[in-house]
Amino acid sequence: MENIDKEHIWHPYASVLNPRSTFKVESADGVYLKLEDGTSLIDGMSSWWSVIHGYNNETINTAINEQTSKMSHVMFGGLTHEPAIELTKKLLNILDDELKYVFYSDSGSVAIEIAMKMALQYFYKEGQNRKNRFLTVKRGYHGDTFGAMSVCDPVTGMHSIFSEFMAKNYFVSEPKSKFDGDFDKSELDEVTKLLEEKNEEIAAIIIEPIVQGAGGMRIYHKDYLVGLRELCDKFDVLLIFDEIATGFGRTGKLFAYEHTGIIPDILTIGKALTGGYMTMAATITTQKVAEGIEKDGNILMHGPTFMGNPLACKVASTSIDLLFKNNWEENVLRIEKYLKENLSICEELDDVKEVRVIGAIGVVELYKNVDMEIATKEFIKRGVWIRPFMKLIYIMPPYISTEDELQKIIDAIYGTIKVLNK
Ligand SMILES: *Cc1c(COP(=O)(O)O)cnc(C)c1O
């Protein structure tokens, strides 16, 4: 039974028959993962964007214990509870006033499916689906369920495997103007032309605002999104912002749409919603969209078993409180400044194409794909946990990370690239 993990358990995007090494975590505290053999690693990934306050947070632990003794779960059909009401109040408080109807679900991918259903139902008229395709940009990532996959980058999203089964959507080039640079208006030509030709088929544009996450860790100009908003209004197309990665302060604003001055018709959040403690996501929309969905007496057709799970709601409320109590903005801007000043040292290495930083996100793009076995070993040797992807070594540390911890991460990246270079 010693090799149960190696012999029987699938890990994300990994072989179950020829598994790579995994590392057994015994516990986690603050920014540290503690492995079974006693090794302590600084988590540079916040467990995939989620653990913004660090691990084993006393305030969240207490909230969980209190909530479990009241109720961990109760169905949401016909019932409601204080944790859902409290969380919704907090979300409405931190979101734009226009975003006001909240649908809770259990994971980011499901929140995307729901956003897509909302858009399709908005344009549904008794007996006819007026618009039933989506438009998106290349290099995006929106999750692994079929609807979500159909709007992920066609190459890294491996559309070829499922092409016969999957919905066919429209793709335009990824936004290219840099966040801090000038905006090249011609970037909007492709999407403008497509909308002129196909707007009668297209229900919504879906995009990760400002930062494209898992599909390339790309940081782009806000005016691309301002342009999309104008085009959506002109061609009667909804705009969906996927903030599952960028939400809750990660880019230096509480939500990335705040960089733009515009708001989407539908917003998805997840990952850091519960501070990385539980699985939970939400899809939030406006009066206009809710009314559109419910015209002709229709209702939104979705209802997960664990919808509005009280324990997850309680944890999410506590996490939002902690953001403010711990001055998230000050911390994220502190991390941004430190990364901008110090991660850039990697640019002096021949193998490095570019270093990019926004908020508490740092990206080192190499010319070649990273050898994962070697990189992981080197990172662990240097006391950090970082999981590269293709040509990207990227970090999004917990907001509590100190300068010393950030420096250790930067040293580990620099040292590992030098080893990979050999
Ligand atoms: C992670 C992610 C998702 C999918 O969320 P899951 O909880 O993994 O299903 C969707 N969109 C973005 C932008 C993400 O980063």
C-alpha cells in the first residue's frame, strides 16, 4: 500500500501509468509547505492563486470550527442561511453596484459554465436560440469542463482531442499592447471585423481581464478591454470577465476590471474567494442580464448539489474580512515593488526572454520549455515550491510573504535558470 499515490492516483495533467515524482505535504503554515521528510518550502504559487492569506490561518480556522458546529452543509433549493446572506452582502459591498445577482457554485470551471449559460439564456427566445457562440482571444484559460475548454486557447487547451464533441467558438489574436505601454488601436481590428460579420451568432465575449493566467501569464493594456466594451454595446453582445485568477487583489486592484473603468455584464470569481481553504466559486451579473434570462417566464437552469455551501460561504466571508484587516492593498503593492526591483535580475540571463510583474504576480519567460523534473528538484533544493509551465516560471506568492521570503524565491528562480541553462 506504500505506493498508492504512484500506482492509483491521477494528478493534474499527468500520467497515471508513468507518474512523475510527487512530494508528500504533511502540513502547511504561513507561506510554508512542510514535507514529510521535514523539508520546509516557501510556496511561491499560493496553491494556484488561492491561498492569499497563507496556510493555517487562525482566524479562518476558528470560523470553520464555529460554522461546522452549526452546520457544514444544507441544500440550497428552497432553503437559505446566514453564511450565504453574509457573504453576498460582503461581495456586493466590494463589487460595482451594477453587479448584483450572485450564483454560487463549487469550482471555477462550473462558474464559467454558468456564465456561458447566462449569456445563452439571455438571448434565448421561446423556441429559438438567437445567438449561440462565444468569441474569445487566444492564449486564454477558463477551466477544464467542456464549455470552459471550448473558450480556452485552441493549442494549449488541446482542442484537437475533443474537436468532434466540443462547441466551436470564435477566436481572435491575443491582446498584445503591454499594460504599461501605449495602446495600439489596430489590435481591435480583428475582433471588430469578426463582430461585423458574425454578431448575429455571438452571445458573448469571454476574457480574463488584464492578466491572462494559465494560458501564458500575459499582462496587457486596459484599452483593449475598453474597446471590447464599446464593441459589445454596439453589436448587442455580452461581455464576460473571468476573474477567477485575478480577483481579490492579485493584480493590485481588488478586481482587475477596476484597472479599466468599465464593468462586464457577467463576472466569475473563484480560487482566492475562500482564501484557498475550500472549493467555491461564483458567477455574478447585472439587472439587464437577469431580466433578459427571465423574460418569457424562463429561469436560469443550474443548481449544483453543494451550491452556497454554508461552510465555504463562512470561510469566504472571513477571508474577505481578512483582506481588509491585513491591508491587502499595501501588501500587494509592496510585493509588486519588490518584484519589479528584484525579479528583473533574471533578465541578465541569456535564457530569459522577458520578466513581467503586476501586483503580486511575477513571470519569467524563457526561450525554451523548462525541464520540469530538473526545475522542481532545483527549486526544492533552494527551499521553494514553484511549478513552471512550458516556457514560464511564474509566481503569485501569498500576500503575507516578507521581503526575505520573496528574495529567497527570486534567488531560487535565478539559480534554477542557471542550472537549466547548462
Ligand atoms: C483556475 C481558473 C479557472 C478554472 O477554475 P477551477 O476551479 O480550476 O475549475 C477558470 N478561469 C481562470 C482564469 C482560472 O485561473
